[in-house]
Amino acid sequence: MQPAFQVGVDVGGTFTDLVAVEKRTGARTVLKCPSTPEAPEQAVLTAVDLLHERYPDATISSIAHSTTVATNALLGQLNLELPRLVFLTTQGFRDVIEIGRQNRKEIYNLFVTRPKPLVSRQDRIGVCERIDARGKVLIALTGAEIERAIGEVRARKAQAVAIGFLNSYVNDAHERELAAALAAALPELSITCSAEIDPEYREYERFSTAVVNAALQPIVQSYLQRLEAALLERRIEAPLFVMQSNGGMAAASRVASRPATIIESGPAAGVIAAAEIAMASGIDRALSFDMGGTTAKCGTIRAGEVRIAYEFEAGGESHSGRQVKGSGYPVRFPFVDLAEISAGGGTIAWIDDAGALRVGPISAGADPGPACYGKSDRATVTDANVVLGRCNPSALAGGTFPIDAKLAHDAIAALAERLSMDIFETAAGIVRIVDAQMAKALRIVTVERGLDPRSFSIIAFGGNGPLHACALAEELGVSRILVPESPGVFSALGLLVGDLRASYVRPLLVGTEKADAIELEALFDRLEREGRDTLRSQGAETSAIRVQKTYDARYSGQSFELDVPHAPDLGAVAQHFHEEHRKRYGYATLDEPVELVNARLTTIGALARLPSQRVSNGVPAPSGNRFRGVWIDARSRNAPIFDRETLQPAWSTHGPAVVEQYDATTYVAPGWSVSLDNMNVLTMVRDG
């Protein structure tokens, strides 16, 4: 019988990873190939071709994909130029999108440069119409005004239009009327209505979300069309799903019209897979630590749920894992709350003007890559790990990707000479610096959220995560680390365990004492029906759909909200808010009225689940028959090298040790022990 695969493909900054799971047996095939930043779909197709070379008679039943196309377009990547965009808004409000808030990325810099608007002022057109805050039409949208707006768009030869009218979150009739007329007159035009993509109050954020979505729509649509067409050329008719920023999957056709929902597509997949591992291992609190070739990403998982936030700045800057407010374009859509830092295997080490060793934020990426790849002479974190003996000095990816250890030594030696340091001390310094940077990111998602990292376990993945996990655990006081079966392609696996998700939000702006509980239940019922229909249309089974209902709530007069669970009793909702406010801020004001700002509903539908794959119990593998010098505590020590594919459940050893496999390397530091369980998860525990 020919094998049938579910395929997940994750496009990273350095490598594109593919995981194929045979539907009947659960057997996994793991493949890696270099990413192609200027044509990201090409690496996806290369990975699929490699799978077909290995299994010529195989069929593919579904493809799940995470992509950085949307993010890269906002960052100005070559060959991803943003289209000419027109913004149609209420007359007198065309500058809202540029004035924005008072957020400044550098508070004390009088000459700070704000992000360049995605739509120029000459392409922001005022439309004569007006609706008040209660949804009453004050100035009607006339046919003549519609024709004038269409003429303005046609004259500018725009590829995309964003429509954002004042108070349309209450009444979007004018937006819908103008969008319908535009679609009839200019059928090739991409159109985004602000009230459809983000029906919430606060005009600037709603307008910004609409503009970002409109700017990305032609790019993402074209990318997905090229990818689907190339798959059809290969006679692959499997449905294509894309990971959204909220950690849920969606059909490519739905994502194509809502590209703002996939800006954080790539980072989300790994956290979803980490949550699966945490639940399977009975871990209530886990930190996901994903270190790839260009960045490291950290998130929290509690009781199997990842932390979700509802607003971020696309294309913005970060500092030590914190997003710099005012540096990007606000987008309101649920996303997995992560701290991300420029620290990966390809991060470049350098010496500043003061003669100090620095690491990052610039990465060598996929091309030219670290010095040991043979195309560069600049030292990176990977080169440091090769010099220290933690990384295989001859090849990665099961011997398919050659490594030149001499080039790594030469690159580190060039830095060591300028620092008047030993080459091994320099390499160790590079690793310590990058470890310190990543520890800051882990503290952001724990200590700065009021969480004690010592009560968490670390789930380490990515091509470089297991190499650095012990040092980070020691820094944070964490005593247990889990390394999943295929850590280097773990995000691709996360695509195969992700559920379909559809998120909805509706504005309320009413106090709990005045709200009509019956009307609110009717609103949730309508959203639930829409959500269930959306998921069923994408292949979810009706019996597998579940629903989450929450409110955004605040004390009357506050500027920002907390999310609290829905309850039919609004008094209970208010009590939930008081409790959450006390947890977050240390106090609650019980006599203050609680205001419900938004109602949120998320429908979650499980796709066909993967069969569980356990490793057969057998005789534990013997001690490593290979040894390598590993630089530890200012001296070289012989450490056993283990091939993970040969290990059996119940195998264990003490550090120092190195466990190598096709897609990653795990370094077990002195003072730690490691064992393999029957789910093929390596567990490292601090001795004593």
C-alpha cells in the first residue's frame, strides 16, 4: 500500500524544514534544505521534491505551512515590494493614520524618525460621509461621492484599497456600500474594510490594521497562488493550510483575503507543538525556547494553553526581546505572545569601537551563513559551538550538510587576536553573551509577567535550542529540560498538530450593570454559528469543534483592558475581572463599575489527528563509542557522543555529553543527567 503523508513545511531564516507523517503508522520523515529568501516558495517546493524523491509512490493528503512572507514584505525585503495603496476615509480624518498615538520609539530623541506610512498622503482620500458613535447616519454617502472615490482610485492605478470610516465599528453600512461599488467597477482591486477586519473602537488602530492588511493582500495572494500552482504542476491537489498568528490553522483561501492574520505565522507553530509536548508529559507550566538560525523566541504555556495577546506592531523593532512601541504598524489580531530576540546560530560576533566583544543583532542568515558553511569569514554562534566541540566538526543534517571546522577556527581566531584572548576563551565568550541575551527574553515572559521561572520546565527546540538549554536553565533556576524527538524541525511538526481557528470580536462598550445578558447571549450564539460554519467549510468535523468565549473588560475610565472568561451571569464576569486585576496589578477596586469593551469568540476545530508514535521498548543503547574534546570550564574534556537514532527508552547518562541527530544537537552540561522516555523525548534534569 502506498504511503499517504500529512506534510508540514516551516520556512525559517536559514533552513526550510519539512516533516511528513504517514497517516496510518505515524512514521515521520524529516527533511531540511536551505531557505531561499528572495523566492520563499522555491524552498518549500524543493523540500516537497526531496520527499517525492524518497517516496516516489507516496500521496500527500494535506500541506500545512508557516511563512514569513508578510513580515518580510513589511520589512522591505527584495522582490516583496509593497503595492500602491489608496486609503479611503471620512473627510477630515485622512491624517489619523499618520498622526497615530504619542508613542515614540525613542522618548528623549527630539529628531526621532517615525515609521514611514504604508500609504502616502496623496493617496489618502477623504470621502464625504459621517456616522456618529451610536451608529446614526449624520451625512449620507451619495452615489456621486461613490463615483468620485472610484475615479480617484482608478486615476492612481492602485492595486489595493483600504476603507476606514469613522465609527464604522458600530455601523459599517457606508464601508460595505463603497466596497461593493469598487469591486463592481474595478474587479482586479484588493479591498479591505476596517470594520470587517477589525470591528473595534479606537480609530487609529482600526485604520492601521486595515491599511496593513490591504498592503499585504496582493503580495500574500500572489505568493499562495504561485505555491498552489506549482504544487498542482507536481500533481499535488492536497488542501493547503497556513498557520495564523494566533496559533491556529486556516485554509489558504481564507488567509489570502486576511493576510494581517499571518504576520506572526512562523513563531506560533513551535509554541503550539510545545504545548502538545507539555500536555503529553503532564507538565502544567512550560517555557517554549526556540532558537533557530536567526532568532530565539520564548513563550509561556500554562495548563496546556499558550498565552495570547491582541495587539502588536508589525514591522517594528525590538530591544532585548521587548517590542519597541511606536516603531511599527499597529495590528489588532490575536497572536501568540512571545519575546523574540536576534540570537540564533547565524548571529554574527563582532568587536565594537571600544574593543568589546559583541554578538548580534545582525545574522549571517541562510546565505552566506556561518563561516563553517564555507561562504563567509565572519564568526557566528555556530562557529563558536564548533570550536568548543559542542557541534559536529565535519557535517550537520546527518552528514548531508558539510562543515569546515578550520574556517570556524579561523573566524574565531581573527576575533581572538584583536581581543588578545585565547581562541577557546573567545568562543566561550560568544556563547556566554548570546546565552545572557536569551535569558533576558525568558525573563520577559516570566518574571516581567509576575511568574516564577523556577516553577517551569523548558521545552527546547529549533536547530540550536538544545545546545544552549542547560546554560539558560541554570541562569533561571529551572531544573528540568525537555528536548522533543525532532527539535530542529519542531515548528514544522507544530503545523501538523495545530487546530483550525476562527476568531471574532464585536464591540460592546457597556457596563456590566447595564448590559442585557440575553442580548449578549444572542450575540455569542450568532458568532458561534458563523465560526462553526467557517471551520466546517475548511474541513473540520462538526463534533470536533469547540468554542471559547471571553470579554475585554476594564474599570470605567481605564484606557486598556484585561480578558476575562464569559459567563451568563454578568455579576460573575465582573468578579472575574476584579480577581484578574488583582493578579495582574496587585489590587482591585470592588466599588468601581466594570465596563465590557468587546465580546470575543474563538471556534477551534481539530483536523485529523496524527497517530501517536511511541518508541518500542528495547535494550538501552550502550555508552557512546565516540568521544570528542569539549571545552568546559577553561579546559578540554573528553565527552561521549551519542547518536540519538540508536537510543532506546530507559537510556540515560550524565553530562558532559553530546547527543547528535539529523536536525539538531543536544549538549548535556556537567551537573545534568539525561534520559530518553518512551515518547522519544530527551529529559535533562539537574543533578542533586
